[in-house]
Amino acid sequence: MADDAPEPSLQNVLDQKELKWIFVGGKGGVGKTTTSSSLAVALAERGDRDKVLIISTDPAHNLSDAFRQKFTKTPTLVNGFTNLFAMEVDPTPDLGDMEQLEWAQDSFLTELAGSIPGIDEAMSFAEVMKQVQTMDYNTIVFDTAPTGHTLRLLNFPTILEKGLSKLMALKGAMGGMMGQMTRMMGMGAEGADNLPDQLLGKVEGMLEVVRKVSAQFKDPLLTTFVAVCIPEFLSLYETERLVQELAKFEIDCRNIVINQVIFPESVGASKLLDARVRMQSKYLDQFYELYEDFHILKLPLLEEEVRGPEALRAFAVNLLQPYVPPPALPAPGTSGREAVLEAEVAELRKKVAELEGQLLAKK
């Protein structure tokens, strides 16, 4: 790692006070929820943000497990905090959820939207964004689904725009047909003429929200993406794909969290751990080579899961300053550790000899 490389921490994210949207994403099973939850905790405890919201958009929600508190699609205050809220939403709603959305109240629009691939998810996402925008949070942290779903979520504004264009193209063609249908159903001519405009008005209203959010996503002062990975080939490959796609979407990404790192100091006499260290070292070198201008921080493979506010607070410390592994136990023959063990063995042997002598004396 070069001496002039960016500091290995997420302190730059906390220091950027105007940040509105922070996405945390990567391959499945690399620690996205732990990283995003700990980052949200650090943001809330910094003291310069009145309200912080963390949203899980992963259908397999883990926020409730991470904080040991049940969350729903309604923002809920996290226990032990006064300014941290959490919610779990599914960007792919079921039919029951879709019926509750504003745009789905019109059966014709629902049917039409269903014919445009991806627009139902996009509209649901727009509803979430509309709700979040009215709540006036300083910073919103997204605990996202695995990479493919996340990229689709970030592409929702484009999907909505394309979908609306199709609706607009159909408007003229549908006008006469809709007029005939509505007159047959007993509606007046005025209602028939206004119906397509009313339907499109609902979609255009959501599109306005999404366009505004999309513009903010492309502003590096307002939005950034934190990539989370582990030092293995598939995760390296997925991270490279993610970074390339984010560049196409014009979304800022300058931080990479590498989880589950085994530090040489922790190996001891384990041949298995030593082999893993050598394997990880190869991929860590590639990360530093590919992303020399990124903030890259390494986090250790932990013995226990990170669950509960206190555990998340402790984990957050490693996000803000480089992790320093505890000093390794001296190798045999290099210090007094071996001598201490040998002394303990000698003491045990002495006691065994004394007990054997007592048994012989009783015979």
C-alpha cells in the first residue's frame, strides 16, 4: 500500500455533513448489514445530525437481528438512541402491499403498469422515496440487497422514465378507446377525456419525486456508495463489477470495506489459518492495486456475531480508525511463554509424583 494512499477509514463519510444518501452494498454474506448498521450508529452519535434513518431494502431483512429490535416498513426509533430510526421495506411488493399504494388505487393503471417490466418495483420504490423525503432526515443509510438487486434499485428512475414515455405514447392511441369505454359505463364525456390525464398525473407526480432523488444520487456531495466485500476471488470480481456499474450510474464510490480479514498476528500455530492468510494476502494486494485512490479499510474475522447496539458501537470504532490486531503470542522458543508452560507442566508432574508416593506408602 502506497504511503500517500487515502486513510483506511470511513471518517471521510462522517465528515461530509451534507451527505444525504449513503448506500452500503456488495455480494451476499460479506457483512453489509453489520457495516451499514454500525455506520448509522456512528453517524447518529456524532452529534451533528438531528435525524438519521437506516433502511433495509434486502428482502431477507437483517436489521431487526442486528439491533435486536423488530422493525417494519414504518420508521421506528432505535432503542437507546434519540436520533436514529430504522425501517425495513421490500422494493418488490406483493399484491396486498401494492393495493395500498396511491398509484395502485386505479385498477386500469395497475394493469397497464403490470405490462411494463420493472415499473411496479420502480413505482413502489418511488412511494418509499416520497415517504422518506417528507420526513426530513439529515442522512439516510441504505442496507441494500446483494449487488444485482442493488443495481436494479439504482436503475429505477430510468425504468420509471421509460415506462412513463410508453404511457405517454399510448395516451393518444388510448384516448378514443377510453372515451368509448367510459361512455358505455355511463361516464360523461368530460370524465372520459380527463381519465387518461388523471392516470398519467399520478405517475408523473411520482416521477417528479424520483427525478429529484435521481439527481441527488448523481451528486457526490449528497450521495456516496460504500462497497463491502471479503478478500476472496468472487467478492473481488463482484466489487469490480459494482464499481464499474456505479460509474455508469454516475454515483460516487470511494470507500471499500474488506471484511473477515485474518491478520497474521492471529494465526498462531494453525496451518489452516496460515494458509487462509496467504490466500487473502493475494487478493488484498489486488484490491490495493485496483483501488489505489479509494479509502480501503480491513476489518477482522470475528469470533462472535455483531448483534445489539453495544456490539455495533464497538464495531463502529473499527470503521473510523484502522484496526490494530492484538499482539501475537510469541512463537515457541522466542520468549518466556514457553518457559511459563513448561513450569506449569513441571508443577503438575511434581504433584503427580507426590500422589503416587502417597499411594505407595499406604500399601
